[in-house]
Amino acid sequence: MPGTAAPVNPADVKKRAEVGDMKAQFQYGFMLYMGCNDLDTNHTAAAQWWRSAAAQGDLMAMVDLGQLYITGDGVPQDPQEAIRLFRKAGDAGEMHGYYHLAGMYGVGNGVKKDYSEEAKWYRVLAEKGVVDAMFMLGKFYDEGHGVPEDDDQAAIWWKRAAEKGHKIAAAQYAAIEARKGGESAARAAKDLQQQALKGNGQAAFSLAELYLKGEGVTLDQKLAKRWFEVAGENNYGVIEIANRYWAGRGLAKDPARAAYWYQRIGCGFSGYQLGKMYELGDGVPKDYSKAAECYQKSMESATHARLGLAELTARGLGVERDEKKALDLYRESAERELGGVAFGMAMGYDLGRGVPHDDVEAARWWKVSGTYHNGGAALNLGRKLVSGSDVQRDLVGAYVWMTLGSDIYYYAKSAREELAPHLTSEQRKMADMQVENYRENKNRLGAFYEDSEPVSKVPIEQLREAADRDDPHALFSLAYRLETGQGITRSTAAAMQLYKQVVLEGGANLYASLAGEYEYGTGRPKDSKLALVWYRAAAEAGSARAQYRLGKAYEAGDGLDMNPVEAFKWFTLAGDRLPDATAKAELLKTGLSDKQIAEALTSAAELRSSFAR
């Protein structure tokens, strides 16, 4: 938090604070909050001292106390009180108050979410000379966030921020001018080059993109490569540069150069990409142990890394072979990836991107995402339930979701610990029971998408045909192409519909797709045992083609003990959508007793009920 540097002797500061010295009260509170100068961290005491200082008119104490009321850190969470303090500090001349007030409108915390109101407060700050607010206002005009999209206004505010030394704003201003063409574009490109030569990585990156597109400069891929390298050496856009080299997007494909940049970042941030390169020997010597190490280090940040480790573990490459552990990793990977898609849906409704803004729908998708083990989504929903923002206030429900999120997300764990003292023992008991229920009964279906061929290289018609067959990879890829406008007219709304289909219907199909890859050895080592494991998972999730395949396995004793009753059950279920399966079930039925038929139909009905849930 912003504040005055603490004096050396906390005892002296405390004495002055106790006799009413406003500045000392703020300083002593700061020392307690940070746990510095040999004092133990005590946020509750810090809040008390800041409250005393704020009551006497200390503006920074008002701002810092307001931030505590947002998080519930040392005080009961109270967004409305935070807003009152921010506004009071801002009205008295402390611009940090207005800055935080703008953010409250942006996220809808304590007030109804209102992007135009958020933009209004940034404008107030920008007109008072706050550089960061100038930059944000330019960004809003560039994106049409809370204000009409307007390149001219974006340029005006970025230029003002640039004149006050804001490097990113300077690069953004030059880039937007370069896109206009003509003499001003050439001047802007030259300005970008001067900034880049002075170490502005953002300017170098923007200049590289201009050379790729021929905007304001002559199209020149060699110069684009040169400026991308300059940007990387100044630690800007390093992952994007590495990705471009690996995929051959805008730069000639160069695995060795991609590996160089991925290694600069380290496994913690680029573990999946670097792990894949070590696994394939692409740009670096093949090394399964290093691949496994990179996958392991980045599992929490990259779903594909978990999947990569699962592949190595299943085959015993670079790590000890362990099929059970591999299956667990596959399942966790699937759940997290599906949670990520649902997270995108929640963001869409939350921001009104591709679908009408709808707080209720956003909250529903936060819940879906949290259920599929997305820690960030679980924390987000928990916070909404605490604040009563967009959904009815529910502290027990908030504790449940923060607990589920805390399994994989540190900040969710921290938020849960802060919330816990505000629940009664009975409420805690209720919450713990709900958590166990979610963990035992949550839907085990999920999805994953493996990076093989870059999405942009697959013909649109081929993707459409595969998507029409409910191919999960094609559904996701087509949605991505629609969202980004790669080779197809951009339509965020259509993309959101496909993402929704992936989440609501795609889990079973994704498991069936994985099973097929193991059965036929397409993209994965052929393994009939693993194929049946995944066919069963898909069948139990409602995939008709997986139910049919499982029925055939039981009918013929192919990888499973022959069991005509089980075969009849699965053919019956598949028959809801596949006529051929109904014919198979009728044929088997003639050889079964009435009791066997009744048992199979009862089991099938129970499974149908689970599909509906």
C-alpha cells in the first residue's frame, strides 16, 4: 500500500500516536500492517490506527483503510464504507481515492458495475494530470470500454501521458499514429524507433508489428525480426516472441530461437512449450527428464503441461511409469481445461463481450468454472457471494467456493482464512459438508486440447465439418477462430455460443475422442486398455458413440469380460441417439431373462438421470 516511510523507532512513533499525532497514527498503522521495524504484523491494529488518523483528516489513511474494507483484512468487509472513504479522500484532493473509486465501478464492488462511470472517474483524474489515468483513458477509447471507440481520443490521451514520461503510452501513441498512414505515420514510426533504441521494449515490439504489416514503414520481415529481438532483450513480449518463432507466425519458424527465448523465461512461465520442445527434440536436444521437469514446474499455470506430464508418466519417459498417476493427471487436466472455457464464458457475460452483459449469467458461469476446478473462478464467485455483488449475499456459499478454489489457488486459500472468523461454528460445519459433497459428487467430465498443428493452418471448412460431428477439438478451434477472426469473419457472439457448447456438451465427446486416439493410435501410443477406460468415462458422461463402443466390447468380450446384460444396457442407452444401437439391443434382448432385462433397464434409467444432472 502507498504510504510514508516508517521512522526507525516504533516506540517513539507509538507514543506520539497515542497522544493524537495524526501523522504518527498513520505511520504506526503502516508499520503494523507491513510488520516492519521489529513489529509483528497486525492488520486489525493497523486498521484501528488508520481509522484514528482518518478521523482527523489524514487522506492516505482514508485510502488505505478503504482498501482494507474491500478485502475484509483486519476489518469486516464493507465495500460501501470503502467507497465512502475513497470518495471523501478524492474530494479532499487525494487522487488515489478517485483512482480506487474508478476501480470499484469497473468491477461492480459495492456499486452497480458501470464502465461509463469508471471511465468518468478516470477522466476526472486525467484532467487533473494523473498520468496513469491518462493512459487508462486512452486505453478505454482504444477498446471502446465505457466510452465510444475513438482512435483520435485514444491518441490524445496517450500523447498527454507520453509527454509526462509514460513509456507504454508513448509507444501506444506512436503505434496508433503509424496506423493512420501518410507523413504522420512515417514520423510515428521514426519516433517508435528512437524510443526502442533507448530501451523501450513496448516501442520495439510495436515497431516490429508495423514492419510485419507495412504500416507507416515499408513491409520488411527482416526488420520485424530485428525489432522483435530488441523488444525481447528489453524484456518485453518475450513469450509472444518465443511463440512466434515456434509456430512460424509472422516470423520464420525457428525452433532453436524459440527455445532460446523460452529458456530466458524459465520453466515456471513457459514450461509447457519448453517441455514439449525437450520431449520432441525440437530446437533443443531431446531430453525426457528435462521435459518432465518443465511440465511439473508449470502444471498450475498451464493445463497442457499437466497433460504433457501425464503422457510421459503413462509411457515411463523421463519419469517412473505409473499408469494410475497418469490417469489422475489426465482427469485433472481435463477438469481444469473445461473450467478455463467456463471461465471465459463468465468473463464474456461479466464484460458484455459477445453476449449481452448479464450479471446473473456471469455468476452462473463462475460457478460452473469453479466446479471444474478453476481456482480463480471459485475465488471470484466467493467474493461475489461475500459482497452481495450480482448475486444474493451468502457467507456459507462463499466459504465453500473459496475452499474448493484453495486446493489449487493460494489467493483463494488466503481469502477463505480471512472469511472464516466471520462464520459461526454451525455455518462452518454446513460449509464443510457442502465441500465434501462437491468433492465426492462433482462431475468428473472435462476437456483438453492438445497443441499439434497451429489452429490457423486448419482449413475452415474442415473445422466446420468436424464441429458438425461434435468433434470437441474442432468445436474449440472453430470458436477460437471466430473469436480472433483467423481466416473467418470475426464474431465474438458466435464464438461464445460454441464455447458454451464445449462446456455444456463437450465433456463426453472429449473423453470419447481421447479413447479413439488410444484405440487407433492416432496421436497417442496405441493402448486398448486405456481406450476402454476413456470410453467408459465418455459413456457414463452421455456420449452415444462411446456407449455403443462399450456395448460392443461387452458383447464380444473385447478387452472386457463378455456380459450380454451390460452390452444390452449400453446399446439401449446409445439407442436414444443411434438407431443401429437399438437394433443391437433388440437382438440381445431375445437371449435375456425378464429379470436381466429389468435390471439393465433400471441401471440405464439411473444413468440417464445422471446425464440430465
